[in-house]
Amino acid sequence: MQAITIIGGGIGGLCLAIGLQQRQIPVQIYEAAPALRPVGAGILLAPNAMNLLERWGLAETARQRGLCLSSLGGSEFGVLDAQGRSLLAGFDLKVMRERFGQELVTISRAGLHQLLLEALPADCLHLDKRLVGLQQTADLVKAEFADGTTIETACLIGADGLRSAVREQILPNQPLRYSGQTSHRALVTFDYRELGQPVAAEIWGAQLRFGYTPVGQNLVYWYATSLAAQGQRDLSPTAARELLLAQAHDLPSVVKTLIERTPDAALLRTDISDLVHLKAWYYGRVGLLGDAAHATTPNLGQGGCQAIEDAWVLAEMLERYEQPQLAFLHYQQRRIKKARTIVDTSWLIGSLVHLPYAWQRTWRNRLLRLMPRSLGQRQTNGIYALNF
């Protein structure tokens, strides 16, 4: 079989390459960045992702380089109000392990990228290759890069994120949907024992939603979301820190401590958008994977996990079907319903977070506390269970 070409060296692209390689299918990855620097700070590997990493023989390495939350003495990862009271029943970590065979593992994105890269031969990754053009015939795809080089391939997959250059070539002008929220996040050198209990949580305040979790013995990942005009930027890291501290006025002291201890260089900001549902995830011999096909807001912590699911299914279909179009068709049929459900559910949760009036937040909190735990468990089953 001819080598399959992947555009994008993020989590989804690397996992697809691993899946293809383990099926003895040659693969080459082309990444736009001149150096492979993971975007983001930390990531939660839920049981659906961990079960697939297990199949690839990588789960134990992920556990070693990250943290199993259950090992830190807590029993749940929950959502709290500003006073520390439960809003939504959290993930029962023991039940999660019993039901899905895997735990919730936290890890830095850099750590995850590194272990994925180590599972691939070094010569399959090409850096500083920004895609600028695609042409298709009945038998092949020709890709052109900004440095003037071109390649020909029988099959090409765009795993190049929310603003996918591959998607723009085959399905141009697909709209992104801005959530009205921006995100700050960072990795901070911090002894997780200073967090107290719980060691991992998400807290909904009046102006700021703040989540934190250890991703190593002395490393904590935190994220914060707030309302903001699209495209707004911080004047400086100092200004960003001052804004976050003001927005966190009603949150526990540990939140302020994490913000204050964040180095300037570690502080990241990104507006939160998703992708309006695509009718198709492929055109001819070119397909899409992960955020390029079904970008979601981060409210379920499933962006990377869904890219990993895509990678497993697409590798399987590319092995099963000689014609890329058939492989893409069956991959889309297998994955599209779950991916769309996660996009829609995550958007709904995001719309509940930053309500403008105190009375709205009061009633929201009352209603959330009335939700039966079984409802959350059913939703969790739908997210974490694998049907392949």
C-alpha cells in the first residue's frame, strides 16, 4: 500500500500515524510548525482515550508520565459553586475504573506529545511544511507547501485543527461559532498537596469559571473561562493576571494562589469556538480528523479524546477498504453521531456557565443540584463507552 499522508502533527495526527503503523500501513506526517510545540497546557485523558492508548500499548507510559487522579486520595472530580458546594455530581473515580476498565489520567500536553512521538519512527515527521494547495485526480492527491515543495499521495488526511488548511481546500468557508467566552490556562510548578481537598475541581463563580488538576508531582494545570469580545487580547501578562484576580474575587484562595504563581511565559489565552456541523468529513481522497472535522468547546474535556477515537476508527477503515472514499464513508458513519452529540452537549454546558444575572445563577444552581446522579451517569456512559 502507498504511504498515507497526514497533515498536522497534533494528538489526532500522531495517533492516526501510530494506528496505521501498527497495521503495517506506511505513513508520513507534514506539520506546519518549524518545531513541534504542543498547543495548550494540560489534558485529561478520559477512559475512552485511555482504552485506545491501551490497545496501542501506550497506556502505562501515559500513567507513568501523568497522574491517575484516584491515586491522590480524592474520590471525585466535581463541579462546585464559589463557596465550594457541589453543583454537579462528579466523576466517581472508583466506579469509572470498574465500569470502563480505565481511570481518568491527567498529563501535560507536552508529555503526551512526547510519548506519541516516541512510538513513531523519526523519519515519518516533516516540520515547517505549511499546506497551501491541494489538487485531486481519480487516482491521487497532490499537495503543495509554502516552501515550494510538493508531494503526491493516494490518500491525505487533515488533522490540522480548528482552522484546518485541509478543510479550507476541500470544504471552503465553513463557519466557526464563537461561544462568547475566552480561555486562560497555564501549567504551574506547584505541590499538589497545597491544593487541599478536592485536589481537582471546577468552580463556577460570578465572573470566572476556574478548574485545576495536578498533572505531575509538582505540576498543576489550571484553566479559566470568562465572557469577552471575540479577538480581545491582553495588553500584557501582568494585565491578564490582574484581570483574572479581579474576576476571581468570589473564588477560594487556592484559585488566587495559582494565578499569582503563574509565570508570564506560561500564561496562554485562546477564544473558545467550535465548528458548525459538517455534512461530510471528506471529499474524494481527502478526509478530516479531530478538530478539523468536528471541533468542540472544551466543556466536556473531550476534544483530544475524540481525536483519539477518530484515529482508531480511521486507521481500521483504511486497512479494511482499498478505496479511500469507502474508508472515509464508513469512518464517518461510525463516528459522526457521537462526535456531534459531544459538540452539542459541550455547547449547552458552556451556555450555562456565564449567566449575567445573579438570580439566573441562583436558579441554575438549584436546578443543577436537583438533577439525579443517574442522569449524569448515563451521559458519562455515552461519552466514555466505545462501540468499536
